[in-house]
Amino acid sequence: QSALTQPASMSGSPGQSITISCTGTSSDIGGHNYVSWYQQHPGKAPKLLIYEVTTRHSGVSSRFSGSKSFNTASLTISGLQAEDEADYYCSSYRSTTTSFVFGTGTTVTVL
Amino acid sequence: EPQTAESGGGLVPPGGSLRLSCTSSGFTFSDFWMSWARQAPGKGLEWVANIKPDGTNIHYIDSVKGRFTISRDNAKNSLYLQMNSLRAEDTALYYCARDWQWGFDSWGQGTLVTVSS
């Protein structure tokens, strides 16, 4: 089952904003609002940031926001901080296979 | 605070079997779908399977269908993954997680499964 497509890496300076894209198809991202985003620091378990495209999970900073347009979802990190340096993954429910699929992952570097 | 903890990983030869366990606390286990996901060394996340609260509805990724079986024991707040006919490509850190609004929260620290002769 093919993964959702994310850029391999992105970088930004402290205080800047970056937007990570996640591209799928009409069978997943484009077909409903079941898109979520995760942050994973090295050697740590993933942490849920955003679910149902735009809803921040409990305790997640308001600097993280989600959106979607057609078959592409996006995660924006505003006011980039050193602690935001991590891997980020999107995920979506895929209706044709009644399964979930993750994105290829994006490594964010804070310069 | 909801928590999960995986166990049961190890080194197994190709074609072998292993049973992973996940114990949960801090939430009403019997109210939630639960999932297994995995991450091969240095690679991305891959969802593996999930199971409805009463165990009557189960879904798998195609690559494990017929080889892996997800199950749960609500009385023990526990989730399981029976893995048979293991292949080298099943080598990964296996996580259990609570399904939350079509996403996944409360990830454990994972248990490592290595398939090698």
C-alpha cells in the first residue's frame, strides 16, 4: 500500500514559519477529513499533534495548525523553535482498503 | 494520563512466530479501538492493524493479512499481536496506540522485533 507523499526535509530559522505538505488521493486525503499529524523526536514514540485535519490534540501548542485542500493536507509550524526539530508524519484513513496510511515523513531542521 | 506499554519482541528466524502484548492504563480500555503500528530501522511509520472495542471488527494492512492476528482482552486491559510466518521485512519497532478520532494517541515506547537467521 503506497504511502502519502511528504517532502523529505525542510528547514527554517527560529521564529519563522514552515508548512509541510502531505499529498494523497481521492481515496484517502481527498475523500474525507480523517487526516492526522505526528511529531517524533529521535528515539522517542510518535506524538499526536493534529486530528481530523485541523483539531489540535490536548496540550499541543497553538503554533501547530493543520489544513487541507483537495488531495493535499498541510501542517504549519509558526514561530519555529529549537524543540520543533523532529520528524513529522501525516496519516489518513484510506476508504478503499479500510486501513490507515502514513506519509513518508519530513525531517524538520531548525537552523 | 492514558498510557500503553508493549512487550514480547525479540529475535526470531524467518518463518518463526512471536506474540506481542500491550498493556494499557489511565483510560477505559474497553471504550476504544486500538491499533498496532511499526517502524523499520531508520524508516517511516506503517500502520499494521486495528480492532474494535468488542473485538468484532478488525482490519489489517495487506502485507500481514493471513499471517498476523490482532486480539484484545478487555478484562486485562490488553492488546495482542500474534505474528506467524515472519519475514525479514517484518523487522521493526512495533508500537501499540489508542485510536483517537481517526488518529492515534497514547503510543508506547515500542518493542523491537528482529527477523533474522
